[in-house]
Amino acid sequence: MFKPNYIKIIFQGWLNWLLDIISDLKYKKYFDDRLNICKNCEHNKHGICDICKCVLTAKTKAEESKCPINKWDTIKNTLNKYKNDN
């Protein structure tokens, strides 16, 4: 079954996807980078990840979401890594 936080994360992704249509999102660059990684991934099957079964346009826009095979991480971890690298 779903992990307790899973529904919240997916809902957040769909909400951010809708907001992306009408406004500038705070993390748009990161969301776009994630989606580009997924578009070129061998597990992308017509916009759905064949590992986690998520719709990629929503999953990549959920701040707390991460790739199941570690191609990208949560926004928080990504920002922390960037901060520590500089």
C-alpha cells in the first residue's frame, strides 16, 4: 500500500504542476531539471515511471519527492548539497 506521506507528496506535485501553468514557482528551475532527467530516463514509459508508477509531470514538481533510482533528490537535499559544495 502507499506510504503515509506518499499521498501528500503526490498532491503537492499536482498542485505545483497547476501553479506552474499560472505563475512562477520558487523552484521551477529544479522542477524543470528533474523533468528533463526523467524525459531521458530508460524507465520513462510515456510520462510514467515504470519503477514507482508516478506521473512524471507531477512527481518532478513535488518538493519532497525523489527519484527511486537516485537520479535526483528532494529539493531540500538538493539545496543543501549545492550550499555545501559552494
